[in-house]
Amino acid sequence: MANKRALVSVSNKKDIIPFTKGLKKKGFDIITTGGTARDLIAAGIEVIKCEDYTGIQQSPLLKTMDDRIYGPMFYPGTDEADIQKRRELVTDMIRFYSSRPDPESEITNIALEINDPDSEPIKVDAEIVEYFSMTPITLIVNNFYPFEETVKKGGDLQTAVKNFDVGGPTMLRTAFKMGLLDKNIGILTNPHRYSAVLAEMDSEGNLPLDVIHGIGLESFGNLVAYDKAAHSHFENYALSTPGWARLPEIRKVAPMD
């Protein structure tokens, strides 16, 4: 098992297969979702399906909205401070799962074995951190649901809403924020950058901080444009659909005596 992971979830599949092969050569494990997973597996690339990684099988809207995704993103470092934070997150997860016994759940049974009330504090070693999926995630490769392309074709409000991405932008903002704090995590949304990003990585798969900042800014700019397009579409829908949206009147509040 690698000591770092990349989360790859893209709507635009351009060059994703050779790029992911390049990440594997750099020693990354690949977490991936849906159609991206199918394409990578078909190309012979070993991946970790996101639903297997998080255990969220039946709720596609929540597929990346999980502690086991965001914990390793917020604390991706190899420094003792980040390692300790990941241990603390695992400790919290162990306490949570062991407080809700479920004989059918493997993760609950593991938590119960670890959380022996007679042997506090809970001992969290590297193997347990690995089991609870807290290996650092140091690269997010993501582009969003094709919102603009979809609404240009027409369709109803529900079609637009279904193609309005939530999980991708949330991961992007998280990775961008941590990169701004000089953490070792990059966010990449532009397929044209794939080969250049691989070339910038050192032998351990780490990127220089100035590259992390640069691709983060570009990706965040893409998110701003995406949100602007979505806001414009939904605002136009509101203006053309009387009674659909209303702001409550702002009333002046009399000062208290």
C-alpha cells in the first residue's frame, strides 16, 4: 500500500488514463468514483473505488462527503502535527463506531476490539490509521459535472440541478485552502496541465509549493466561473418564473429602549 493517495474524479476524461498511469508510477494509490473508475479499470489500472473506501454504497450524492476523504485532505502532511491529527480523527471514529454495536459491520467489530474500556487510552498505530483510511491524500484531480453544456441544450430545472456539482467544488475548496497554508496537497482541474504536473513531481510524487499554489489558483478560478454560470442560470430561471423565488422584505427594527 502506498503512503499517499490521489483522488481522481472527472467528467472530462481527456488524457486521464495516461495521467493516472503516471501517478501510479510515482507511487500513488488512486481513489476514484463512478464512470472514472470504470474507465480506469478497463484500462488495466488498479484503483480503490470510493464507495469501498468510505463504505457509502447507496448514496451517490454523498460518495465523496466523508471523514475518510476530508481528514486526509485537511491533514496531508508527514510532519508529526498532521500525523497526530489523523490519529485523533481515527480515535474519534473508533469511539463512534464502538458506541453503536452492529454485528454485521466489520468496521464496528474492529472498533470494538480496539476500544477496550479497560485499556484507555485507545492506541492508534500506523496499521489502524491505514485501516480507517487516513493515509494522506495529496492530489485531487477533478472537473465538474457539465453544467453549462447541459443547460445550453435546454431541459427543465431538475436536469439543471442534477448537473450542478457539489462534491467536486467542496473538495476543490478544501484542497485549495490547505495548499494556501503550504500543505502538500494539490488540486488539478485542467487536463492540459497533466503532463506538466507529472514532470514537476519529485520521485516521491511531491509538488513544489509554487506549483501547488499555481494550479490551485487556476482551479479555483475555474470554480468561480462554474458558480457564476450556475448563479446566472438559476437567476434567469427565477426572473422568468413568477412566484418561484421571493426574498422576504427587509424591515427596519425599532431600537430597543
